[in-house]
Amino acid sequence: MKQLLYSLIALTFLLSSCTKEESISIDDTNNKMLESFQIKRNADGSYALTHEVGENVGVDYATNNDQNEIYLYSNLTPEKSSAQNNYKVEENRLNLVFTDENNSRLPAINIYDDDTDMKAGDLGLLNTYSLNYNSDGTVRLDFKVETGVDVSFGYNYDEEIHDVYLSEGNSTQTDYTKDYETNADGTLKIDFVQTVAKTTETKKPRVSIL
């Protein structure tokens, strides 16, 4: 009889442990609210932010202290969803910050660029570009340049910045794609370094994921 009692107690403890582990696993999955996002420069110099969130996640938008906040929270909507918002660059800055109700470590995007509508959104040798951020920490850069622009890639070790060099040349290629991995702390910095007339160097735009 004692042996049977001990067996029942052990079985109860084992079932309780398995249930707890399953609960932790499910909770960890549900805490992943942000799936991915894309930031793309529009023709007028504004930026379009497209983001995808997980199941049962709602989104609110707010602007506080010169930064644009995208707030994620628990919602009864069961399916995954995506949304897009447009933002203007003011005083050469655009700041986008993801936050959630769990105070998770989520990306913030800082962009240095010309103000929206200035010079009709002229990007010099660069035509347009977009950054696609994935939940695994990889980032894909897609960009298009004018015909006759030479493109090369480098890395500034002092400032930990990935450089994209654009200069006047003879290249016929206009579309480029490059994949990056974020640093261990989730950060990534990319500068477009433009050289015109072989003398004038301009860093524009400059993008940081923090």
C-alpha cells in the first residue's frame, strides 16, 4: 500500500512539473509581440513604417518628446496583423521606438536625413532604400541608385558603422541588396557615404537600429 501511495505522489509531481514547463513555454512564445518591420523612404522624403505583430497583439501610436512610439499590447484579436504608418523627417531627425506592455527589449530606429519635402526628397546619388528587420536579428538593405553610380561597402571600426559608398562613376547596375546581422546587443548602424565631383563627401542618410 505504501509503495502505491509513493507511486501516486511521484506521478502527481511529474504531471505538475510538465504542466509548469508547458505553461512557461507558451508564455515565452506569447511574449514575442513584434514579428518584423520595414522602414522605407518615400519619394517626398517621408518614411513608411510597415510592421507585423504576433497573434493577440494590438497596436497604438503616439508622439512624445520628439519621438514616435509604437506601443504593443495584448488584444483579443487572434490572427497576426500588419500595419503601415507614414512619418515626416523634421529638423533632420526621425525617431521611431517600439515598446510593449512587458517592457521588453524592442528596437528603436534613429534616422538622420533631409527634412521631408525639402528639395522634393532629393537623395543625391541614392534613389530610394528600405530596411527589413527580421525577428532573428537579421536586416536586409535594399536600395536603388542612379545610373552611372559606383557602389562599394565598408566598415568603420572606430564608430562601428557599416558604410555604403556611393560615387560618380560608370556602373550600369542600379539595384542592390545586402544582408546584415545585428550586434550582440541588437544594434546596427548604416551610413550612406556619397561623394560628388570626387571631392564633396556627404553622409546621408544615416540609420541606426538601437
